[in-house]
Amino acid sequence: MTSKPPLSFWQIWNMCFGFLGIQFGFALQNANVSRIFQTLGASMEAIPMLWIAAPLTGLIVQPIVGYLSDRTWTPLGRRRPYFLIGAVLATLALFAMPNSPTLWIAAGLLWMLDASINISMEPFRAFVGDQLPTRQRAGGYAMQSFFIGVGSVIASLLPYLLAHYGVANTAAAGQVPDTVRYAFYFGGAVLLLSVGWTVLRTREYPPEVLRAHDSAPRPPVRELDGARVRRSGLIWLIVGIAAALLVYLRALDPQLYLLAALIGGYGLALLTVTQLHRDSAFARIVGDLHGMPAQMRRLAVVQFFSWFALFAMWIYTTAAVTQVHYGSSDPASAAYNEGANWVGVLFAAYNGFAALAAIAIPWMARRLGLRWSHLINLALGGLGLLSFLLIRDPQWLLLSMLGVGFAWASILSLPYALLADSVPAEKMGVFMGIFNFFIVIPQLVAASLLGFLLKLAFDGRPMAALAIGGVSLMIAGLCVLWVREPGAEAAR
């Protein structure tokens, strides 16, 4: 057999069900970590840098896990051992985080939580590419988006619901309210059980069967040219050093050193790889990054602007809504905590809309194509974030989240469907991990740049970050037109 047999609805359901728990943990993190940091004494200017643990961890963990899972075969299969290990570690982090005695312990637990979620999440993307034929991949990634939406709705609503049923929503200064603590405990249990369901209820193709199925012609992965890589590495390193010097000499925001370090670090990685054996893991990962297919490079630009916008929303929505719509920036006040709970409802709303959008996305892809479907959804998300500037009744922000929900569902599915046919099956894991660089890098850029921009141009107003995010989603939508549409078979 040279093509993979189609899977039934329930087989796809089982293979994607683990994303319910993964996103449960991820949504609790997104909606509540800034609140935990502020409760433990973090200033608004420090929050982006405290968040840096999350994307930086993904930058390191995802390509390594992808590379290792490509080369793994155990009684549990190729990807599923990583699902299980990540779920156990993430559950432990969720139990511990709301009990953090200090800000720095909370930041360390965020690092552990994000690393663990990434260990589980990265192989799930490759898992869909491994198991499904081309014509079912958009539907498979949309099913993941459905579970992401459902898990996020429940997780984001938990503190609000717990408060509604009488659980304490305020606490002494420096203490996390019971609503948040109990939500994290419940989330840890859901994460472990749902990932366990996928591990036990699915099977995987052995490596030799995957190779036999991988018969479609693909663009070649470029081989490393040592001299060209050294030149590129030197240029990137010099630019990074120059940027760091500029930050120092102009006494700019210290957070900008991170941006300089990213640029210089990539140059250093390129220079290092030319001195290593070509078969070493580091050389292979950096080589695949440098030589990734053209389709992947174009999608990387789309991902950059999409995830820059999302990170701006996750970091600043709580501060923006509590300040503008509830009139408080004091984490110990009842108004602030009421507003923070409403942000949880808003995050639940956009994830609920995403679950509904995930049902519509395969239909859109069949009729409009993957590119135009993604463009429309990103434009809806951009309009949703920009509408925060105009709406003053917090109840009406639910309408803003309708557009954000469509964008979120699309970001979690269509770029992967556009990518999956462009990479070889034996490297699906490492290329999915590398592709996630362009989820992580924009978050690192946002963490280093947004605080500086808000202070420089917007008098520190967090609402401006949501406007920047809206514009960024619009740019991402336009960049989709640069991406090649897969063949008709891929869109069906």
C-alpha cells in the first residue's frame, strides 16, 4: 500500500482527544499566570520578561523532542511516549504553581510547565501528519482545534465559575485566591487523563510503513554549504553584537538585549554547526532550520505575525480590561479581581468560538482553499482585537472574541495543513518542531519589544498592545497570499 488509508471519525477523535488536556493546562497558564505574577508582586514592566520562560522553553524543547521522536520506536510507538512524559510533568507543575511562595519560584514553575506542555504538544502535530492521508489532514488539525477550544473554554471559565459558587476570589496580599488554586488542581487531573486516553486508544505506523507511504514528490531539503553557512552565521552574529551595543550605548530598555541575543545566538549556532560532525543532533537540527523548504519559509512569516499578536493579547488583556473597563490596576482590589475573572470569561469565549470555527474550517478549506480561508479568519481576528479600542461595555467584548476565536482556530490548524505535504515523513517531527520556532520567536520578540514600545510611544497603556496585536494579525493575513496552495487533493 503506497497511500495511507483514511481513518474514521472516532479514530481521529481518539488521536486528537489528548489536546483537550494539553490546552486545558495551556489555557490556565495564559489566563492566570500574569495574575499570579502580579499577586506575587511583579510590576507591569516586569511581566513580559517573566513570561519569557514559556517561549524560550519552547524554542529549546520542541525541535529536540521532534528530532528524538522521529528516531524513537517503543512498545508505545513513536510519538506517544512523549505525550505521556510531558503530561505527567505538566500535571505536577500545575499542582505546584498556585502555591508558589515567591515570584521567582512561580517563574521557575512556568518554565517547567511550558517545557512539559511542549514535550506533549509538539509530537501531537507530527502525529496527525504521520497518521492521516493528505485529504484528511485539514480535518485532523481542525479536530485538534476543536479540542483546544473546548478545553480552553472550561479552563478559562473555571475561576469565574468557582467564584460564582462561593469559592473565595480574593486573598491576602501575596496569596493566590482559592479560585485560581482549585482551577489549577482540576486542570492537572484533566491533562493527565485526556492524554492517557489518546496514548491507550491509538496506534502508530512503524517507521518502515511510514516510509512506504511517503511516495509523493516533495521539494528537496537544501544541503548545507559550509562556506555559505559560515558567512551567514558571521553576519547574524555581527548584527546581534551591534544591536546589543546600541542598546547599551543609548541606554535603551534592557529587555531589548533579548532581541539582540536572539539574532546573535542564531549566528553563533550557524558558526558552531560548521565545526561539528554532520550526523550530530545539533548539526542536523540547525542544518534543517537553515535548509528548510521554501513553503515553510513563507509560512514562517505568517506564523511570526500571528503569534506576535496572540502573545500581546495573552500578556496584556488582563491589565487592559481591568484598567480601562473596571477602573483598577490593584491586584488586591475586588474590582481588579472581578475584571480578571471577566478576562477568563473572554478567553473562554474566544476558545468556544474557536471550537465552533473548527467545525466550519474544513468546509471553508474545501470551498475557498486553505490560503483564503486562513486570510479571512486572520482578518476577523485582527478586527476583533482592534475593536477593544472602541468598546467600553465589557459585556460587548464577547463580540470582539468572536473574531479572535476564528483566527485562533485557523492558526492552530491551517498552517500545519499547508506545511505537512512540504516535508518528508521521516523528518515530520523535527520540521514540525522547527516550524514551532516561528511560534516561539515572535513571543520572545513580543516579550522583549512590547514593554519598550508601550513605554516609549503609548505612555505604558496596555490597551495599545491589543491594538498592535490587531494590526499584526492583519499583516499575517496578507502574508498568506505569498504561500503556495497545495494541490487539489490536499485541500479535499
